[in-house]
Amino acid sequence: MLNQSIANSVVSTNATHTVPSPAVPSPAANPFAEITGHAGLIASEFSYKKDEEIYGEDEPAEYVYQVISGAVRSYKLLSDGRRQIGAFHLPGDVFGLEFGSVHRLAAEAIIDTTVRLVKRRSLEQAAGTDVTVARKLWTMTAHDLRHAEDHMLLLGRKTAMERVATFLLEMDRRLAVAGMMALPMCRRDIGDYLGLTLETVSRALSQLHSQGVLGFSGARQIVLRNRQRLRSMDA
Amino acid sequence: MLNQSIANSVVSTNATHTVPSPAVPSPAANPFAEITGHAGLIASEFSYKKDEEIYGEDEPAEYVYQVISGAVRSYKLLSDGRRQIGAFHLPGDVFGLEFGSVHRLAAEAIIDTTVRLVKRRSLEQAAGTDVTVARKLWTMTAHDLRHAEDHMLLLGRKTAMERVATFLLEMDRRLAVAGMMALPMCRRDIGDYLGLTLETVSRALSQLHSQGVLGFSGARQIVLRNRQRLRSMDA
DNA sequence: CGCGCCTTTGACGGCTCTCAACTTTCGTGG
DNA sequence: CCACGAAAGTTGAGAGCCGTCAAAGGCGCG
């Protein structure tokens, strides 16, 4: 019931599980380039396989990362294994930037992922002499804070359907290409991001599908057919 | 059932509804003093009555505030009135600091409150020339982010009892005097902070009381009698 | 001293979780 | 290119935690 519901002539069938977003935004809008360019910092690249850990919670924060391709989840765990994903990082996003010396959340590659990275101490040092770097660090942290504030509202007060609607609109904004989005993450990841179980996420998506609000082309290829309706559900 | 359960000989009875914390931490630990002292900024004072709005959501962010006395809640609203309190601000805390030009959350005085305030543009300007100020702004935003990340885990994954336990330990740490805390906020505020209803908060507190984990002296005067037990409940 | 807000407590219902079975998709290898 | 097995996703039934509605009690402020 979840397939063949899209006239997806525009979508290449081998696009599954890759995030086809524009690799990295233009240099002008790229905070990493701004910083490294400005301060003459050395940026390396590194790749991680699907589900590979990039760093652990409370691990020393040695590097700051930018997603080049792939996708990353940042999360916290409770002692019994309950997980809260705080953010998904998609191509162009910077993650792992900490004020202190340790990572407050763990990070894992959701799919095969390549990142650019610079040493945190280099950034700190540059910020100590260059106010534009210092300001950029503030900007990036402030951006994360804004997202966290919105997400607290979602987690504390929205219904399951509202959470899923919010999620779809966020992902649509961040990774839709030609009106379609290829989700890199599984239902469990979505649930742990939204404070729900994977079953509840699945049921909400099925309901939206049956109402014609969205179309599937494989469980992770989604087309939004009625964004206005979705926005009205997002409370 | 909620009163006279404490041998509170140390607590003056007229302490209700005032937050008896140390007015403002030592200048060395005071971010506001650090900044204003460093940059020669002008700080004014202002007072708000109980439940008075300090600023609204999406209002221009003209000032940055520091609580001198009293208590403040920062929150977001959904269109139908559901509210998520993102943080409580107690004496010494800085709030209302935004990277952009508008406030992402509204702020209200929980009880009669006096604040110190400086113009945001003054800070921005100072940060443009002084890296220590720029760094301080980053520090404060990073601190808020850390709290928001912890709170997302609470809202997304903790049970009602775990949330209340976490809340009690947080308030104990932040405003306990002589082993007792005088909560400035009502049950509804606590519920809106924890993503619960006021009734659920009340039931959890009653249960902790009946288990001897805490003692009451009026609904808002609480003594923690078994912090270890509470920590084990907070997951 | 008394009114009104805050808090507590109870009964009940429902939204989401849990547990389970089935289906589909996807990666792998023949 | 197809077959196979495992992982991911869907769907159903039932339970439980927390929310809703309601009422009574307590405390604080005027």
C-alpha cells in the first residue's frame, strides 16, 4: 500500500539512500569556508560508514565538523537505552561545535558520510584574535539554540501527528529536490527525534498517505502533495 | 496532607514567594558585570510585577536582561494556547540574549522581579571590537544551548516521575538555601516546563512526599530528604 | 477575616506505547 | 538477472501512562 503511488518520472531509481541535496551551499553562505578562509585554518576530510560513530557523548571535543555528503544524527542516551536525537545534520551543516571541551551529544553517520573537519583549538585560537571568527562561532551556536528551542516546543506540547507534520515540513525545506525528499534515516531515528515510537511515526505517515497529503515511492522517498494542509496540522 | 511535615525551625515563615538566593553571584562569576565592566556599557534597572510581560515572542530584541531579584519564565505558545516553558531565570541569570533581532521566546515575571538591562546593540557593538565580549556572548548562548539539549532529552524520553525528579534536583541546585527551596512558580508553570499537566506534577510530588523523599512546608517550600533516591529516579 | 486562586485528589478516557505478526524493501551472492 | 535472507516498515490488538474533567480543601492576599 505504500508504493507505486507516485508518478515519479522525474526520479532516478538509483537515488535511494543517497541525499541528493546540493553538495555544499555557495561559499558565501558557507560558515565553514568563511572561517577557514578567514583564519587560514587547515581543513581535512574524513569518511564514515553507515552507523559508524563519529564521536561519543562526553568525549573530548577535538574537532568541529561539516557534512560534505551523507547525513548525521546527534543524540543523547539514558542509562536504559532510551535515545533522544537532538538534530539531523545534512550536507552543508556544521556539527560538533562545543563551547566546552567535551561533546554534549554523540554523533553517528546515518548513511555513508563524508565530512570536512578542523581542530577545535584552532578555531578557539582564531576566535581569540579575530572578532569575525568569534562572531561566527556565536552565530552557529545561536542557530543550534534556535532549533533546540523550537524542538522543545514540539517535544513538550505537540501531538504525534503535529510532530510528524513538523518533521516533514522541516525535511522538505532542508532536502527536497524537485519536490521530492529522500530521507536518509529510518523510522526509529525519526521516532527518536520526535519523542515517539517508530510505530507511531509509521501510523502517522500512513494516515497522511491515505489522506493524500503525501505520496511514497519507497518508504523513504516522499513527496508532499499538500503543504498547506500539513502546515495547518503542525499547530 | 501537604503541610506541617517539616521540622523547619531554620526557615523564617515570611519567606514565602520570595527567592532567597544570594542576590547576585560574586562579580568574578557574573557574566553581566564582566561585560559591562569591560566595555563600559550602561546598565539600567527595571522592575516588573507578578505575571507582567517583559517581552513577547517575535518582539524586537532591544535589551539583554539579568535577574537581580525575583524569577522569570521564558516560553513559546502554540496557536491554541498550549505553552512550553523553555527555562526559568533566577537571580544572577542572564536572559533575553538573542543572536538575531527578535526574541524567540516570550518572557514574563513569575513574581515581582527586578532586572538589570543593557541595550543589545551596545553589546553587539562591543563584541565587534572586543574579543572577550564576543567570547562572552558565545559562552552565554552555549550555556543556554546545553540546557536546551538536556531538556530535549527530558521532554522527549523521560517519564513523568523522572521529569519531576530532574526538576527538583535542578531547582535544589539553583535555589536551595539551608537545604530548602522556595519555588517561585506554580504547578502549572512546572507542568509547562516539564511537558506535563499541573495535575500530573502534583501527583508526582505527592507520591514523593508519601515516600519520604521530600518534605513540604506549604506547597512551594520543599526540602529534599533523599537526593540519592531522587537521582536514581531521574534515569 | 473572608474571598479567590492554588493545589490536591478522584474517576474516567484516550493517545501513544508495547507486543506481535505480516509485508515489503534492500543488500548480497549465485 | 534473479533468488534469497535479513532488515525495515506496516498494521493490528491490547494495555498503560498521563490527560481531562470535576470537586473539595488549603493557603495567601486584600
